[in-house]
Amino acid sequence: MKITTQDLYHGAVLTQITEHDSFKALNKVDELYGHYLINHDTRLFVKYLTKNASPWNFRFHPSELQSIQNDLNSSARVFICLVCGDETVCCLSEEEFSPLIDLADINGQSIIVEVPRGGSMHVKGSQGKLPRTIRHRAFPDKIFVEVENAMTI
């Protein structure tokens, strides 16, 4: 089977997830490429851009927004992972991406990730911007942290 560009960039995300101590299972959710189920309780959307310099402008089509909304309606934990060239992965939780994009918009939405030289990620979307930065090393731990904390309570 021929290796595609999207395989390489999605592999950057999936490799880091599968090497995490809390990883148990990885499955596809549906036919949408980049839509994954992690450990039976977490949905993940992976998008990538091959551009090697900041900023990265990720466009979400209405069908992708609908899939994200469907996952939120199923009460799954949902994350969006944005692969920014060969520099970093910007992982956004529901609390982070919800104020950035309108999942009901029929025209699509965008999330822009900017990385100033040596700094953390600044993220803004069609609806606004995050009030704080996202650290590069937050991924993949943030996908597992809430589940681990809930299990120890």
C-alpha cells in the first residue's frame, strides 16, 4: 500500500497517543478520514497542513463540523488535533475549540494556529480567540489527563 501525505501527518498524532501509558485502544469512528476513537470514550479529529511556517489556517467543512457536533451530542470527550507542518500538534479540548468555531455554520469555519519564535501556540477561530496560549508539550497528555483524574477520585 502506498503511503500518502495524510498518513504521515496523522501518524505523527497517533504515534504519540499510542505511546502514552494510558493508551488502550484505537479505532476509526466512521468513513471520515481523521476521525478516531481512543480508549472507547474519546473522539479525536485530526487535521493537518504541510506548510512549515506559522500561521496555519485550518478550514473545517460543514460535514466535519456536523461530525464534531454529533460526537459532542453522544457525550463523548472530543478533541481536535491540528498538525502544524513538522513543527507541532495543537490539541484542543471541547472547552478550547467551542468558543472558536460555530459547529452549526453551513459555510464552514477556520481555526488559525500561530507560533511565535520559541513561544507557545496562539489560537484563534472564526468566532474568537483563546485568552491563553497552548503549550507544545500539552499533547498527548491532555487527552488522557481528565480520564485519569476521574478514575482516582
